[in-house]
Amino acid sequence: MFGCGVYGFITRKNMIAILISLELMLNAVDINFAVFNRYLFPGQFEGMIFTIFAIAIAAAETALAIAIIVNIYRVAKNIDIRDLNKMKF
């Protein structure tokens, strides 16, 4: 799952698709936290609590990224990565 996210992050040129790929990578890491906690320390919940905290941070990051993408779309009328050089000037 993490590999699919990395592949999508590298190959996509649309900002929304890149954001989705980034979220896929973050969710793969969260699943690993939960699974390793379950098998290494079955009676403890530190990994689960850390996973919930990471999901909350990822949700805030996604909301901020979507707000930035909406503002870029308002100015450039496009969310393609190649056209972001217009924003420099």
C-alpha cells in the first residue's frame, strides 16, 4: 500500500492525485503502527493511540492542503504541477 502511494506521488502531475497518494502512504504507516502494536504488545494501546493521533494530524494536513489547492486554482485556473511556475511572479 505504501509502494502504491509512492508510485502515485512520483508519477502524478495533478495536485489532488498527489494529495491522495500522500494520504495513502500515511494510512499505510498508520496500519503498520496498529499491526505492530497488536502483535508485539497485545495488552497495551500505545500504538493504537499513536495511530489515532496520526490520523487526526493527517486530517488537519489534508484540510490545509485542500485550502491551498483551492487558492492556487483561483489564481492559476489549473492545478497541474507543471503550471505552478506562474505563481512565482
